[in-house]
Amino acid sequence: MSSKIQLEIAAFTIEGALIAEKAGANRIELCENPNDGGTTPSFGTLKTVQSLISIPVFPIIRPRGGNFVYSTYEIEAIKNDIICCKELGYTGIVVGVLTSTGDIDFKLLHEFVQLASPMEVTFHRAFDRCKNPSLALEQIIESGCTRILSSGQYPSVVNGISLLSKLIEQANNRISIMPGSGVNSQNIAMLHTSIHAQEYHTAARIKTFHTDILSPETMNEQLSYVSVDANEVAAICSILNSME
């Protein structure tokens, strides 16, 4: 693992991915549908981003919002999306799958990791829904995943510091524990001092507004979409670089 502290940015648009790279991000988690917590980007987005971005980009493979227990058809879609990302030349993906009892679906996860190879696999925040995080950690390591994105099983990583510290100690460099959810330039120094992770994740979200010019009835309506705040990304990067 690199000694340099890494910053991953969740980008929900092509423009957001470009902003994140320019602002200094080390890696991008590429998603769509922020209101669903991130779902698989379209083929067009995947192909376009792969041609534009030079830093590593890991698309999330998640067919829908909601829970992480998938039907036979959804599993087939996940596998096809993994193959698509591999054929497009991506270096990693982000995925997660649970059983209805809140455990890691180890057999299925292992299938995903094997199918994705040689791409890296990040297990996403489905981890924060696991009933036994210590056991889940060992199963995810055994499956062959590279890292786990987690908020320490709280909505905000600030409240999950204790569990995240324990997970990093248990992992003992066998897998990267990447804190995420609520990470920002105001708390990153405190988080790193407390957790000592080697990677952090944030969306660095900002709402961008534009006027709806398509409908005369809504000419003055301001529509918004989620983008990446370049200043926030640069600020976090600067703080992390000063702490190495």
C-alpha cells in the first residue's frame, strides 16, 4: 500500500469526475443517482469517463437503491456490469452484497471478485449494515477484496471512530479500511489523528444550479444537480498532505 494518504471522491457526473481529478483526488468512485446512495453508471458514462480521466476510477456496481440483497436477475445484471467495466479497461469496481440475515453473502461476493479479476474490488457501505462487523471483515478479506468503505456503522464517520480504529487494528494491513460518510475539510485532521487510515472517502458535494430553459412555464425555475466542490477537495488534499 502506498505510504501517501489517498483521497477518493464519489462523483455522480462526468463533470464531477473531471473536477475531482483536477482538484487533486487520487481516485474516483463513479456513481449515478445520489438520492439512492449511488447506482451503476450508464454504459455511455462509463465509456466517456474512461477516455477522459487519468487517475484510477472505480465504478460502483449497484443495480438499484435500497438494500443489498439481490434477486437472480439483479445478480445477472451485476455480473454483466462487472464484465463491462473490465472490458472497458477499468482498474477497479465497488460492490457489496448481503444475505437477508445481515451477513456477507460470501459465496456470491467471491464470485464477483473472481469475475472482476484482475480489477481491484472495494466492498462498499453495505458493510455498515452487517450485524457482525468483525466476522464480516474476515469474510471480505477472504473473498479477495482490496478495501472496505465504512463509516463505522454510523450515519457519520465521526461517530464511528471507535469501530473503525478496531477494524484497522484487526485488518493488520491485510485490507484497507477506508473511512467515509461525513468526511470534510473541517474534520479530516481530527479523523486522521484518531483513526490513522491510509485512505479516506468523501463526495465533497455541492449543488450546482441552472435555469430551466426548456419549458416556458418554468423559465425562472432553478434546477440543481450534485457536483464536486473543487475547493473542498483541494482543502482536504492539502490537509492530508501536511499530515504524511
